[in-house]
Amino acid sequence: MSKKRRNHTPAFKAKVALAAIKNESTMAALSKRFNINQNMITRWKKQLLENSAEVFASKAGFSTDREAEIKSLQAKIGEITMENDFLSKALE
């Protein structure tokens, strides 16, 4: 019988990783408490520590790649709005 793969939410991963960083209890205790393998806790802790600087990368809390994507999407919205206005006037 095979095990089903569990998908954990980012909020849950952050909660577990923060508990590990705070050293609230041993890895074995955290593993038992959250029903997660110790290696997974270690991996999430490492990811949190490595990527925590991205939160402070800009004033809004987004990384620069994310800001560029937002600007691109806003430009696309502007284009579509102009097209809709033009087409609505043409139909009148």
C-alpha cells in the first residue's frame, strides 16, 4: 500500500520552520508534534533562513522580480482598458 503525498500550505511550513528556529523543543518533539519528518523540518528551516531577506527587499515586501511582474501586468490592464474603450466607441 503506497502513502499519499501530503501538500502543506506555506503558512504551515512557516509555522513549523519558525518553531524550529526558535528552538521551542527538540527536532524529535517538533516532528512528533507536527507529524512531519525531521528532515522536512530541517529543509523548511533552511529555506526560511535563506529566503528571509526577500521579505525586506522592497518597501512592499516583494522581491524585484515580483515588482517587475506587477508592472507588466498593470501595463497589460491599461492596454486592455484602452482597447475596450475604443471598441465601445466604435460600436456606438
